[in-house]
Amino acid sequence: MEAHKLNTIADLLVSPEERVELINGEIVRRPMARAEHGVVQGNAREELSPFSRKSGPGGWWIITEVSVAYELHQCPCHDLAGWRKERMPQRPQGVIDLTPDWVCEIVSPGHERKDTFTLFLLLQRRRVPFYWLIWPEDRTLIAYQLDGEHYRIIATLAEPVRARIPPFDDIELDLAYILGD
């Protein structure tokens, strides 16, 4: 019996497929883009834009649809990810190999396991300080913060509210706007 070959980041970079990522050594297609996903992703990016501007709280690079090379066989494409400029002073380019300070995934129906289990464990192991999950259909946001070696829930928002959520607690975020209300 032949051993299963795990793909690497090099294999991902030469893949002819579009909208793919490397998860546990397998090149997988990302879910088809849905309107709900696009609205939440765009609105979340816009709501967090003060953190990218010099006139706001500043100090962050916040990027959508960014590939992060965590390990030889792990290079997911995050819906949103952010790096503090003190850790990454220059604008990032290409596939990024520096662990983010924050990741947000917009959970797609049929792909919940990847976001709530596979990526959750990867980001926890790689010590990403903050991980947010947004469910557009359920109108829910859950925010996790690394506490020692494990994530703990720091916010669960299930209705359109304004809230201060770490690491962006310098401003109130409008969940109703993020969800497209």
C-alpha cells in the first residue's frame, strides 16, 4: 500500500485551481462565494477600518482573503486576518508566514467543521491571540481569546448590538451593520 502524499505550500503555489487553500496537507477548494458571506466580510472590514488608518486607533494591517503559511502542510486562506504594525511594520505581500494577531472566519453552510474545528485547533496551536467566528445565517458572532494554551470565549453576540470586542475594543463595533442590516 502506498502512503498518502501530503501537499506542501510549494504544491499550493503551483496549483492551477482557483480559490484553493492547503488544509492538513490537502489542497481543498474554498466554498462558493455567497452574497451573505460577501456582505459580512466587506462590512466587517469597513467597520474595522479605523484600525488601519492613522487618524483612528491605528496600528493594524487588516486584510481579506489572505493566505497564511503556518506550517509546511497548512496554508489556509482567511476571510479576514490582522497583524499589529508593531510586529509587521511593512505592508504584507504575497503569502504571509508571520502568525496573525487576529483571524475572523465567516462560517459557510457545509463548511462549519473547517472553521470551528480544524482552523480552531490550528490557530490555537500556532498561538493566534484572537479568533472570531461569524455565522451570517444565525446572526451570531463568537470571539475567542488565547488564555494560556487554549481559547476561551470572550464574547457571544446573537443580536444586532454595539459592543467592544478585543482586540478592537477601542471602539464600539456595530454588529447589525456587520451583518448587513
